[in-house]
Amino acid sequence: MANPLQFIQQTRAEIGKVTWPTRREVLLTTIMVFVMAALTAVFFALVDVGIRAGLQGILGLFG
């Protein structure tokens, strides 16, 4: 096990090797995440409406 000073030095060295995304990349991926989340929400809302309508139709036959 390395001593704490070595650990900190090694950690800083590894962080220096990281290729950080540009501001534009962060913005684009953030927008893509919001768009995909919105599309998923719309899809599940439509599925919910469809299932609800189907169940109401089925239950209406027996009620």
C-alpha cells in the first residue's frame, strides 16, 4: 500500500492524463440527454393513455 503522499501524486498524474470534453461537447450531449428524456416521457405517456383507454373499454363492457 502506498503512502498518502504517493497516492496524491499518482492521482494528480492520472487526472492530468484525462481528456476533458470541450464546452461545446458538454452542451451538445446535455441537449441530447434532454431530448431523449423528453421523447421517452412522451412515449410512455402515450403507452399509458393507450393502456388506460383499453382497460376502460374492456371494463366498460362488463360494467
